[in-house]
Amino acid sequence: MAGPSVDDLLRELAPQVVGVLTRRFGDFDAAEDAVQESMLDAVAQWPEQGVPDNPRGWLIQVAHRRMADQVRNEQARRRREELVAAQAPPERRTAPPAEDAREAERDDTLIMLFLCCHPALTSASAIALTLRSVGGLTTAEIAKAFMVPEATMAQRISRAKQRIKASGVPFRMPDPQDRAKRLGSVLHVLYLIFNEGYASSVGPDLHRVELSREAIRLARMAHHLLPDDCEVAGLLALMLLTDARRPARADAAGTPIPLTEQDRSLWDGQAIAEGIALVTRTLARGAVGPYQLQAAIAALHDEATTAEETDWPQILALYGLLERMSDNPVVTLNRAVAAAMVHGAATGLDMLRALDGDGRLTGNHRFYAARAHLLEMAGDRRAAVEDYRAAAGRTTSVPERDYLTTRAAQLARDAAASGSP
């Protein structure tokens, strides 16, 4: 089997094997380390020797052996230091008996997602831990994706695991009372991972495809395990409908292309069809959440065969619902742009003036970029140039900075050539 296929298989199996080991030994931290080591063994052996008939069982056996060795070594160390047996719970001091076949085959992926997205963790720590323990990425891969030293990322992951261990949370699904809150954390982490992959916030690349693809894979997994949850389906639909535009988002040099100027024939029609089907089914069920509304907005963009055919009145109405539901300033920013498309630039600029007054997007480059766009629509080129430059100076994404700088320069040249303001 080819290398990438082995990698995909390992990433799918990783959370399942960690779950089995955590249930058996009661130590998530040690189980995760043992599984990572077993995956390295698989990467070294499977491409040459072939994938085992039961790859999941192979990984469990290898990781279990490492965990059992660790337990025995720990027992020996404690005996040498003459520690009393009562210092550790009995189930942690000895290797547990093997589970029956049904228990060993149980898929603990969703439990792993809930565990990694524990409310005690920051978003950055939860993202890193999710990619490591559920996504199967190595620490080096995660560090590279977020442009930090590997040692820094290793410390971040280690601290996250220590916080989970200190919390004493058992390895099981949260009870019904806690589940809704924890599921919100799970979906938020997957949403952040996708956004960072689709539109990198820092560095030379517009996309980090490995992150957006991993977020979609994990969202599919969550949807498979929770098929009746409308917001899980909504998030998956949002990811698919947004990622479908990725092939047209940049030119050959990597410079961003605005949505209105993209070659829509390059969009992924299969992903669009799947996303529209998902969001259509979920909206029909009655209870509507923020991810479903965002997916519905994305669907309206994707269904338009040209920019002129975009149903802006419907998009404006959906942003109004979303704003009342989430009170997110970025949603208000997007609603202002939609209002400008429906009612004219002056209406959108009035809304941005109010948003600027509340200070929630102070210093955010997206605010200046949106206002520049509306000022350009209104014919105020000089003010638009100033805001494009302000946005360029505030973004940490190199492709976005280059695009905004180029747009400001082009607009200034056009204004000078025409003699207009």
C-alpha cells in the first residue's frame, strides 16, 4: 500500500486505539504516547511488509505491549525506591486483563474528541491536542502547521494532557447535562482548525490544506457518530461548501482572488452538492443553530452561477438571524457588506460606523478591508486607498497583505489617471 494511504489509515485508527488503551489502563497521557510510538512502528514496517489483515488490532497489540512494559518498569522503580503499593490505585499498577472482542472493537473517537476539547483547555491547546490525539498528526507536523518550534508545541500538548489528567475527568461520554456544552467546544475547535486551514492567519501561504482536510475528516467522523445532531451536520456542510471554492481562491502566484471574481467552473461541484443536501435536511428539522445558518449562507453563494445572480436579500436576512443568535462582531461586519449589496454602499457604511464605535473590531484588518470595499463602491477612492493600506498593515497573512497593498496601489493609479478623488 502506498505511503499516503497508510498515513490516512493511521490517522483514522489513532483515536480508536488511544481510546482502547485509555479504557484499559486509565492513563490518557501514557496511552497517547504509546499509540504514537506504535504508529511510528507502522509507518516504518507497513509500506515494506504490507498492511496487516487487522491493522487496528496490530496497533492495539503493539501499543498495549509498550504500556504493559511501562507499567512493569514503573513497578520495578517503585520497588527499588521502596514505595508503598497504596500510593497508586490497583488498576494503574498492573496491566489489566484483555478485553473481550466487543469491547476491543468499540469506537471511542467521539469520546476522544470530547476529552481533547475539555473546557479547562484554551482553544490553542485543544486544537493542538485534537490534531495530535484524534487527528493522528505528529508534534512536528502540528508545529509546522502553526509555525512554532516543535519543542514549543510539545510543551503545549504536554501541558494540555496534564490539565486533563489533573481534572480527573473519566474516560467516558459526558452525561446529558454536560454534553451540550462540551459538544459546543468540540464543534468550535473543529471550526477553528478548518478556518486556519482555509484562510491561514499568519505566514506565506493562503491555505494550509492539511488542516482544512483534517477538520473535514473529523467533522465527518462526528457526523457519523452523531447523525441526528443538526449543528454537527451544519458544521460539516459549512466546511464542504466553503472548501469547495478553494481551487479558485488564488491565482498561479498564490494571490487571493475575491469571491466575485473567481472562476466558478473551478469550484468542487461534488462538495457543493453534498453540502447543500446536508444543510437542506438539517434546516427542515426545525431547530436551527449558528453553523446551519452559516452553511445556508455559503450554499446561497455556491448556488449562484455568477456573482450577479447571488441572492443577497436572502443572505442579508440570514445574517440578521445569525447576528441575533450569536452577537459576533464579524457577523455584523458581514451583514453590513450584505446590506450594501442590497441597499447600497451608504447603508453598509452607516452600519460599519456603528460597529467601529463599539470597539470590538478595533485594529482588525478585516474591518478596514470591508470598509475599503464599501468606500470603493461609494466612489470615495481616496478613503478606500487609506483603508486598504490600513488593512494591509494589520494582517499577518502575507498573501492577504500583498493583495491589499496591490489593490490600494491600483486604485490610487486609477484615481490619478482619471483625475477623480
